[in-house]
Amino acid sequence: MQKIDIAIAGCGIGGLSAALMLHGQGHRLTLFERFAEPKPVGSGLMIQPTGLSVLDSLGLAGQVFSLGAPVDALLGLNTEDEPVLEAAYADLSFPQAVGIGIHRSSLFDVLFEAVQKAGITVETGREVDRTELGSGGRTLHFADRPQSPAFDLVVDALGVGSTLVPPASATLPYGALWATVDWPSSGPFNPRLLEQRYRRADQMVGLLPVGQGKAAFFWSLKGEDFPAWRDAGMAAFHDQVCALWPALEPVMVQLTEPDQLAFARYSHRTSPAAIGDRLVHIGDSWHAASPQLGQGANMALLDARGLAVAIAQTDSLEDALKRYVALRSSHVRLYQALAWMFTPPFQSGSIWPALFRDLFMAPASRIPPGPRLKANLVAGLVGARLGELELEVPDYSALS
Ligand SMILES: Cc1cc2nc3c(=O)[nH]c(=O)nc-3n(C[C@H](O)[C@H](O)[C@H](O)COP(=O)(O)OP(=O)(O)OC[C@H]3O[C@@H](n4cnc5c(N)ncnc54)[C@H](O)[C@@H]3O)c2cc1C
């Protein structure tokens, strides 16, 4: 396709990676972000083999690998100390595969530095309100600034609260409190495991290594219970967490103020359309889900790759957007359905999903080919169509 003018709204994981790829193809890029200084919000996340393959295509896998922590497996135990969630990357068909636990800011810094190095224009302090299509192309409109010039294409990478998709009620009852803590060197913790503990499905606590001596701590909490949690005070919280997972004591002594924890509300929403006239949605603006399966950032990276490949393979913008949908929609639909199914067994107020998890789901998933299927699901690889996205799983032995 001939070189075009592209606006990307949102300087998050999807927006930054799409900017790098499309700039690399020679298109003219401008990124718009509401923050005065682009910055990531939140604590840790997992980069799966899918996401790492995209980062590898950008030449950034080594940096991400060195800043994060290699994670061999996910392990979740119930109050009887029975494993009810187990997935090991060793069950994948390629050697030395791992997930990478990483602080959101480390991933952001790697992508943002690459954008700056590439000389891509980033316009900050631009709160995107809406977009309009005119004869000269598509413009972005901002809260209290003049509108943008017209672009051939607007990429909506505004995340779950995008103002460029129809508003929809998407907030799930449960979210989680997140905090970054020092890795507890005392205690029975394996630095290569993402571990969780559950009481039924209404209590969940987890610890994810994120590299550089740090861990992400998370505690499941209902949105409506957040004010009561603040009122109850940190001593009560400490007792509640340690009653579920006593070994977490060295983590809990680090958390003395409520403001050390950020409450993340989770959403589940798939926008009715991924594309419009000179408009495309990538990442959470297209499909947001609770992070039970740890896929959101990886999906945003894959969307960015899908868009770049589609634009490179086609002669017209219309064909490119259709190709993007063809490349990505089946994977998006599958993982949206899986996230919807897997949320209640791990976050709900009802006893039944937890019983189903403990009595049927966990035992059944241990019977072959259960372990391999689970590993592929967690790795994001089921239906990801890496070949069509011109991606290969990175060579983990070279990275480590
Ligand atoms: C607590 C938590 C834990 C998670 N854990 C994982 C995990 O383990 N693995 C995983 O893969 N995913 C995880 N996710 C999901 C993942 O973070 C998201 O799916 C991913 O960040 C989506 O990328 P994005 O580029 O679509 O949006 P974002 O990364 O959210 O970026 C959106 C950008 O747009 C900007 N923006 C928003 N609105 C406007 C506006 N009106 N005007 C201008 N700019 C705007 C924002 O400031 C931001 O920079 C988690 C999410 C949460 C909340």
C-alpha cells in the first residue's frame, strides 16, 4: 500500500507497538495521549509466548526478557492445599518456553523508548473525545484543544474506556487490589512461579514475580466492597490475607497504607465492530476481559501486528481493514469466550463455580492432553495464527 497518514489514539501497549510497526513500514505516524507524560497504570502483567513473538519482531524481546522474571508455571491452591490451577510452560512443544512476569512500567519504558528513538511524534495532553469523518479524512477531537488535522486512518488504542466505541456497561463485579512489593526472600516462594491461593471463588490472593527483585501482589475484591475495605484498615486486611496464605506475612508487612494498593476494576466487553470507515480498534478498545487468563497485553500486541501485516499485504485501506479482521477475529472471539467462562470459577460470590473448579475442572485438566492444552491456552497460542501474522515463537534458549 502507498504510504499514508496515520493517527494513533492512546500511548499504551497496543498504540506504542502499532506505531513502531507502521512507522517501520514508512507510514507517517502521530500518537495522541491524554497524559502530559505518557505513563503506565498498574502493577505486573504476564508476557506470553504470543506477545513475546511480537516483541521479538520489533527487536525488543531481549530487553523485555532481561527486565522481567521468567515464569515456568502457574499454580493455584485451594484451602485444602489441592492444586486447582496448574499450567506449566514445559508442556508446550518448544524448548525452554516461559512466561515473563514484568512490571507494566518496564514494558512501557521499552516500547516508549523505542518510539522516541524512531522519532515518532507523540502529542501529549490530548484527551480524545470523539472522531469525525470528513472529505479529507478522519479527525480526532479533544477535550479543550483544537481538533487534529485529517488522517487517512485513525487507530483507536484508547484501552477499555475508549471514547471511540459505543459506550457499554462492561464492569465486572470483581476487580483486584494490586501492589508492587519487594520479592519475599524469606519464605517458601519459588521465584519462577505465579502462585495463587483461593477460598471458594470469593477470595483470591496471588504473587507474580516481575523481575528486578520485585513482585506484584494482588487480592480479589468486589467493586462495591472497596469503600468498606478502606474503612476496615490495614490490620484487618493483613489478617484476612494471612488467614488465606500465612506465608505471605513478609509481603503483608510491606503494605502499611491503603494508598500502596491500587484498585483495578475489571471489564468484559467486545465492541460490536473492530473497524469503521478509516477507523480501526486494537487491544482493549476492541475487546476487554478480566485478566484471569493473562492475555490482554498480548492480545493488544497481536492486534498491532495483525494491523501492520494487513496494511503491508494489501493495496487499499478498505482491504487492509478487512484483512485485519480476518487475521484477528477468531482468536479474539475464542479468548473472549474463554475469559468469560474462566472468570466465575476464580472470581464470584457463588459457591457453585468454585465447586465445579475443584471437583471437575481441575481433575479433568490433568488427564492428557489436558496439560498440553492448558499450557497452549495460557500461552495464548490456541488459534493465534502466528504463521499468518508472519511471526515465530522466539528462541527462548538464545534469550536466556
Ligand atoms: C490489574 C490488571 C492486570 C492485568 N494483567 C494482565 C496480564 O497478566 N497479562 C496481560 O496480557 N494483560 C493483563 N492485563 C490487561 C492489559 O493490561 C491490557 O489488556 C492492555 O494494557 C491493553 O492494552 P491497550 O493498548 O489496548 O490499552 P492500554 O494499555 O490501557 O492503553 C490505553 C492508553 O490510552 C490512553 N487513553 C485512554 N483514554 C484516553 C483518551 N480519552 N484520550 C487520550 N488518551 C487516552 C491511556 O492513558 C493509555 O496510555 C491486566 C489488566 C489489569 C487492569
